Amino acid sequence: MLNYYMQKQAISFELNGKKETVDNVSATTTVLEYLRSSGKTGTKEGCGDGDCGACTIALINEDIDGNKSYQAMNSCLMPIAAIDGKQVFTVEGIANKTLHPVQQAMVDSGGSQCGYCTPGFIMSMFAGHYSDQLSDESIEGNLCRCTGYVAIRKAAKTITKAKSNDKFAKKLKTKPKANKSIELALKGHRYFSPISLNDVFIYQAKYKNAVLIAGATDLGLDLSNKRRDFPVLISLENVAELKQINESSESLEIGAAISLSQIEHKLAGRFDVLDTMLKFFAARQIKNRATIGGNIGTASPIGDLLPVFLALDAAVNLQNANQKRAVLLAEYFTGYRQTKKEADEVIISVTIPKKEAGLKRLSHSYKIAKRGTDDISIVAASFVIDLNKENKITHARLAYGGVAAIPIRAIAAEKYLLNKSWSKKTILKAKEILLNEFTPLDDLRASASYRNSIVANLFEKFFVEVKL
Amino acid sequence: MTVGKAIKHESAIQHVTGSAVYVDDRVKIEGMLTCWPVLAKYARAKVISINTKPALAMDGVLTVITAKDIEGKNNTGAIVSDEVLLAETNISYANQAVAWVVAENEDIARKAARKVELELKELKPILTIKDAIKQKSYHGEPQKMARGKAKQALKNAENTMTNEFEMSGQDHFYLETHASWVIPDNEGNYTVYSSTQHPSETQSTVAHVLGIASNRVVCISPRMGGGFGGKESQANPFAAIAALAASKTGRAARVRLNRELDMKLTGKRHPLLAKYKLGFSNTGKIEALDINLYSDAGWSTDLSHAIMQRSLFHIDNSYFIPNISITGYACKTNKTSQTAFRGFGGPQSIVIIENIIDDIARTLDIAADKIRETNFYKEGQETHYGQVLNDVRLEKVWKLAKANSNFSRRKAAIKKFNAANKYKKRGLAITPLKFGISFTFTILNQAGAFILIYTDASIQLNHGGTEMGQGLHTKMLQVAASSLGVSYERFRLMPTATDKVPNTSATAASSGSDLNGQAVKAACETLKSRLANVAANMLELNAPEDLSFENDFVSAKNNPKNKVSFNDVVARAYFEQVSLSATGYYRTPNIYFDNESGKGVPFYYFSYAAAVSEVEIDAFTGMFKLRQVDIVHDVGKSLNPHIDKGQIEGGFVQGLGWLTMEDFIWADNGHVATFAPSTYKIPTIAEIPEHFEIELLEKSPQAGVIYGSKAIGEPPFMIAISVREALKDAIASFSDKNQTVNLALPATPEATLAAIEKVKAIDEIKTS
């Protein structure tokens, strides 16, 4: 039976402090399209791809512990239904009688030239300002073609911590509302936002054409640039069971619908492979929306978290209306974007086993791309090596993205490494094996031969740079 | 005086509050239609048939525009009439527009565009420079410049080198894509809002496509979200399409390209291939250069000849080359029509000569900065096109850049670092710049302004230049406020419009403030002379020339207390029936160029700069980090140091992108493969070093230029070449042997790793 739910024919949200109700657009209209078509043209479209940040807006979001924060997001990738019930802020809504401190800082530093990217920078900085994390990293997802960023960085540096009596800071102290499952029917489109897994299964059974989304950073591309139609969407964003982190003495279980920003924050220092990959995973706006479940569900060979989880021997937990099962990630991918997940199953979490006691663990992730940050991987790699007291390798995981049709482990090299000593000699032999382990493709990002070199070189880099 | 002050960008507050309006942000016009193109899927083809009926049958589709709808000229070629607006018989590049659907909204227009049936017969396209050379597929005749006897000197030279160097293009990636709104008045007149750097040309293009007189079209360029040359000629066709839609339907119509269309349809920086023979002495002096340049100009001429000409002018960068022969070919290929882009052909040839200098240095085992100094132009020397160099500021910027960056100390430190590190290598390089300022097509060096003073003494300022972020409007306000001696706040800077200032040149060639600044000043002088008569009467003086206009007052020079407010003078002028509006006009004096002989004085002056860059390369991956940048730039007496520094930072980083990461790729079938920021990467803040220092050359006014200033738009782009040279320096250190470094452009991690492998391989051969 369905939980208590609310049926609505309109979306309502707060935009810059004022209530708005929208009933004349489809649920899959992007937030950016809505803003611009309703005359709020301060928010810009630079790419419609989630890559340039000109469309950045800020939302008040609750994390899994119920704490509120402002989060920067790409409005070009968000279906408008995703902001139902939210408090949304755009560049037009943050100045009072005087400019907001982030706006004033940008004016003073000369951070705008043509000004087209500026609203996006302002909103990224605005969100950073209220989370005490305003740094380069807050604005890596915003492209500027005029300034060369020097003046923008200067602006970011001069902005001091938000005062707690600040009008916007106060909004973060209000109590969270009780969640309800929501059914939206808008211009022939249905958008379900259930709060329990059981409801997901009920909707799934009822609407065979339903597509599951969470952050929708991938599906958003279809909405934005391709204008594809999705008559029924089920959002997993508010499903309680998918938003938990559970820890036991043997393992750690991470809910599939937790945003990567939260994971980055809450699990910092736990797994070096995860920390180092999340740093380069994507820009802040994307990490605020994207989820683990999405990264696994998309099953792309260049999904950057997949080598991480492969290296950690993680298992994917799947569930349908009748049963729950766990599949080792190493066995999960069956072909290019093909997996063992059945159509009626939902990815609910990932379980990472803890390492054996008494061993020394070396681990690190690498991401190689044309641009150091915010780019699609040419090759991504995660390495985990456990050493015993005699410096012998007792456990080796070398996992890669971008080198095959699926994210994949270098099994031959791993086998070779077992019981060898952690030495230059061992590494050079492993490199020889790695050079021939995969048969990657040539594409826009790099040639196959570069990929082969990198597969081998990264392991040596790991040996050289990661200290015992 | 406001001139010289670090005043904020005039739109800064609008920028940060989202209230700055760009073309597609205007208040919606009731019933405005949206146009969407129907694209050809082959790079080269014959058009067999176009069936628009299935699209026309859709609800919400007003019309589909094809070549048949054009009553005027079906051509938008800026200089040569070889640019068909709507293909009728031939497809010349992949995604060429054959028709545009005009519909109630974008969704319908896009759906309908997919329904237009296009029958094409595919032909074999020309897609590379080398193919074009083989088939002698060129736009027009090759251009030549020469001095001395290159062939003879090559024979006599102590060292010679034969080489090729090919480089990639670059997408402008202005954040605002092309956009045009056209509003008909139903009396046969059209108002065009276009994101264009060249409103006058957009106006005349719209007029000749519609087959009407230019006086029926007003083109307004409100402000652009970036231009960089990409909107110098290439805004015209999109304005023309919107105009055709407006003319056919009688309703307002808009064209706005999304990012994918913008990247697929519009021109890039020209990719270029150089083939050359070089002769040099044992001390590293360049004796002779015999060089052919082949640019990939794409399907139509656009500005390619002028761009190639600038490549010919700048092959010398800062170096005296006694014997030189240079020939430039604009290759006709089945690609987008490549166009203006910051530097306008200059970067392509300057990167070649800097690459050459480094090759000489590594061949002779002499430091590259010494080879550069050896070849520097001296005061009074002539360029290969016969322009005598005066007031050469190379040594000045060079010495200062070396000193500011601690060049020699860091060089030594890097040597130590590299000896101690096997897997990380650092490199350091300094490169100079001499860049010619003026449109090389001399007649374009003219500009106009129009100033209107109202009886409340508020002022509207119009000039012919467009604002694309470079701060031109801010500088023009400063010039006007300083000339009239009134406060900056009095002015409203009007959007650039062809009904205010006619027959303008493009805002391009770094010339915006030079040309328009003088025109603004001229208009101010006219107004001042009229107001001086009025004020002289008010102050009971005989001679108006004894007056000073300052701080919103007009006063007697010999008795400053005898003064009257600007407002009172204006009010009085109206009552005395004195005109309160005036135009200003300027043409650059004393420049000319003779295409036949390849000689003349094409540039009014030169801008100088030098940059020092340091990089660190990772041996395992070829990825690098830019560690430090120090720049010294000659901007004359800066009109606005705040804006000039912004131009230098931005230009440098754009150059960094071109040289190291912006890998623009055409697929084998001639389609643009990198048509989104997911595959085409421009720099982010993460690529910018914490240490990024700029010094503007002090006490260096430029004679004859507005308030002693100098141009700044393009020059900084080219000092980013110091980063590429620093990369080569680091790559070379992977070997103990002297050897030249062969690094692709852009220097992606893959290209860098390949260059390292090559250096190591030669090392092994030499060792064994």
C-alpha cells in the first residue's frame, strides 16, 4: 500500500523568497527554461550541458542528517519538478538595497568583463559563502572566457565568512518539513517523488515506461539539449532507504541516492581511493546532484567512481518488490552499458568491505584527462595494495575506467603481484603485463596507445608517489 | 580627470545582479517567432531536392525559408561574395544550413526542422590542408612578402634546418552564443538586435539579403557575452535569417544558436601548416627564412586573406630577419568558414618563429633567451615589409620581465630540481611580443561618435564601437568625461546603433579605443567650442579659448574663481539657440600599404610585451601544471589599468587554452566532433597559477594616440607562447643531450608524453 501521498497538478516553490506556482509547463521542462521563459533572464544558458556553469542557481537542501545548506546546481540539467517544495535563489534575488557581499567583491575585483558567465559565478560563490568553503574548488564548474579567472579568484579570496544574522544564513536554521510522497501530473507528464522504496515499486509496477532518476545529471542532457520527452519519471531523491550510511565491523554501506558532495564530506579520510577520485570527479554543481546509484546505474565505462568501487571490492545491493540481492561490482557489468540489474530492480546501496587487520594498505586514485579538472576521463585508475609485515603483497586491486567497454580490473597484473615484494623490480614487471592487459579504443579524448601507456605508467606513478 | 583611473567596468553592477541585458534577454515581443536550421549531413554534396511540406504541415509552423525566399542577394560574404546564405545547389561543409523553419516556439521549430526532407548526392570533400595543397584548392591568389635574397642566404648560412609545423584551430567559446532578433514595423523597415562586433556590416548584409536600402535597417548591438573575433563577420548570416523570417511573416523573429549549433556552424581560428627552410649563424643569428604558410580557411573566404596577411606581417615577431621570403595560401576546404579570432593570424606565425628560435637554441646549445636577444630588432631597423621601427620597447619590457621574475636565479634552481627529480621536470621560458596596431586594410581605420547633451545637462554618448566585455564603453566614458571636464555619472552610454553612428568599422584589431576614443574626443571638442562661447558671455570674458572645463565647471583660466557650472552653461546654450549635439570623426593618419609590392607602413604603432612562464610536467602522464607567470606589458599611458590588466589576464589564458588544451577535432567525415564543452575544454580556474603578476610599463605614453594609451585587446594572447616554450624546456630536460623538441599544438597530455618519449628515444640512440 502507498504511503500518505499528495497529488498535485502544479509545482510550487519559493523563488528568491516569493512563492511561485507553475502549472503550465511539463514536469520535464528544465528549471533554466522556466526561468528564462518567465522573464527571469539573469540566469544564462552557456552550454545546456552542465559544463559551463552559466545557469548556476542555489537551492536550500537538507543533507542526510537533516542539516540545511545552500547548494549550487546547474539549472539546465534539472527538471522543474525537482524543485517542487524547494527554496530556490537566482542572481536576481540576492541583492537587497545593497549588493550581496559576493556581488560587491566581484565588482571590486573586476571579476566580470562580458558578464555573461557572471551570474553563474555569483551563485556558486553565494553557495560557497554560506558553507564556509569558498575557494577555487567552489567555482571550478564555472567557465569564463574573458577574465582568465585571476580577478575572480581575487574576489573569492576577499569574501569573508557569512555572518550568522545574515538574512540568508537565517533561512538555514528553519526546521525541516515532514516529507511526503508526491505525485505530480503536469501537461500529460507524471513525476513521482516517493519517500519509501515500497512506493517506488508500486509506481514502477503501474507505469512500465517510467524512468528512474536521482540527480538527473545524465538524463538532464536529454532534457536540455536533445529535448527528449519522458512521460513518467520516478525520482529517488527522497527515498529514505537510499539515503543512509550504515557501518558494521565488517563493512560500510552507502545509500544510492546520497549526493557525491555529501559522500565527499561525510566519508572524508575513510578511503583514499574515494577521496582522491571525488576531488576530480566533476564540478561542485554536478557533485551536489549526482549520486552513487546514478554513477553505477548509467554503467558508463568512464564513470569515475566505478574503478574506485572495483578496487574496494564493493558490492551493489539491488532490490525489487520481492527480494534483495547483492552483486559484486566486479561481476556486475556484462557489456557496454549492460549490467546484471533487472528492469524491476532498484540500486539501493553499495557495500564496501573493510580491510583485514594487521596489513598495511596503500591506495590512491588517478584521473587523466585533457584538462586537469572537470573533464571526462581518458583513463581513470584506482589502486589498492595490502602489504604484510614482510613487505609482500597480500591483496592487489588495479581497477580502470576508459580502457574497455566496461570498468574493469587488471586481473593478470593483480595475479602477478600477489605474494611479490613491493619493489621497483615487481612494478616494472607488472607494467609490462599492464601494457598488454587491455585493448582500448581511439576516440576524441586520446589514442589507444596513449591509454595503454597510461594504464602501465599510472601504476608506476602510484609506486613512486604513494609513500609507505 | 577620469582617464587613467582604475574605474570599474560600466556594467559591473548589472553583470553581478543579472540585470545586464543581452540580445536574447530582451523583454519578450508578443508573437515573436523562432527560427531553427535544417542541416546538410555531408561535408560536400549536390542538392537534389528539398521537401518542406512535412514541416509546413505541422501546427505552429509559419514557414520554411529556403533560397527561393530571398529577394535580394543570397550571399553574406563579408569581402568576397562566395558565402551562400542558403544552399541551393551545392553543400560546401557539414551542417551547412539549407533551410530554416520558422515556428511559434523553439520546440516546434526543432521538431519541424527534422521533418524537412533533404535529398543530397554526396561528393568527396577536401578536409585537410595537405589535401587542399594536393588539389590546389585555394581561396584567391597566394600572398607574398620578401626582403633580401632568402634562397642565396640559405646556401651561405652556417646552419640550415628544414621543417614543418602544423597547428590546430580554436573555437571562440564566447559564453553567449550567436543571437539575433529582428522586428519589422510593417512599413518596410527593420530593427535588428544582434550580438555583433560589426553592426554596420550586419545592417548592410540584412539590407542586401532583403533587397532593400540600408536606410531601412537599423542594427543595434546592445552588449555581447564575448566576441573575440567570432562575431566580427559571422553574426551577419543569423541576422539575415531572422530578417527573412520577419519579412516573410510580418512578425518579429529570432535566431539563437544553442552551443552545439554555434560550434558546428560558425568559423574558428585558422588551423595552419608551415613549411620552411631556415638559415642561421653559429652565434644563433637568423640569416634567412624561406617559408610557406597554408591556413585551413574552410568553405568561404570570409576574412581569411586579411588574416593570412597578418600572419605574413608577424612572422618576424620581435626579430630582424635580413633575408626572408614568405608566401601565404588560404586553403579552401569543406569545413566551417574560419574567421577572425584574437590575434587575427598573428598567433599562428608568432608561435612558428618562437618555435624556430628554440630549435636554434637547442641545436647550438645556447640558452633560448640569449638567441632571442641576439635577434631582437634595434631602434630604426626596418621590418620585412618596409616599416621603420621607432620607439622600440622590446629591451624595456624584456629586462623588466627578467628582473621581476628572477629569471636567472630560477633557471638555476630549475636545473637543480630537474637533476634531482626523475619523474617531474620543470621548465622556464621567456617570450617577447611586438604586435602591429591598425587595421591592415588602411581605409578601415576610421571611426565616428555622436554626443547629445540634454537641457538638464545629462548626456548620451554614442560611438561606433561595440562592447563585448573588453571595457571599451568604460574607456569611452572616461575619454568623454575627461574631454568635457564633467563627471562620469552624467553620461548614459548608448547601445551601439547604426542610426546613431553610420558606416562604422568592426570593433576589432585591438583598435576599438584608439579609433573611437579619438572620435569621441573630437565630438567633445566641437561641443566645448560651442559651449565656450556661451560660457565666455556668462563670465563676461572676451576670449572663449581662455576657458577651462573641469570638475563640472567652466572657469577662466587666469582666474579660476570666475566660474559657472556646466549645467548653467548648457541651460543657457539652449536659450541662446546653440546646438547641443555633435558628431566626431577620426581617421588614423600616415599609414598605408601596397599589396603589390608588399611594402608600406601598415601599422600606426606597435605594442610590446614579454612574459615568463614556469611549468612542471609529470613524466608518467604528460600532464602539466603552470606554476608561475610574470608579465610586463606596454599599454602606453593606460586609459584604465583595471581594465587593461583584465585584458592581459584574459588574453593570456585564452592563449594558454589554444596552446595546451583546446583540441578542436573534425571527424573523418568532415563533421565537427568536439561540439560541446564536454569534449572541447577551455581553461578553468584550476589551470591558473596563484602567482600571476602583471606590470604595466610605466611612463610610456604613446605619441599620437588617445591620451597616450595603447591597444590591449589582442597582444596578451600571444605571450602565452611562453607557456609552450616552457613546456619544451621541461621536455628537453628529460634528456642529457642537446636536441630540438617536437611538441604538437595543442600540447595535450598525450602530445606532451609523445614529445617526452621522442626526446628519450633520441637520447638512447645517441648514447648507444
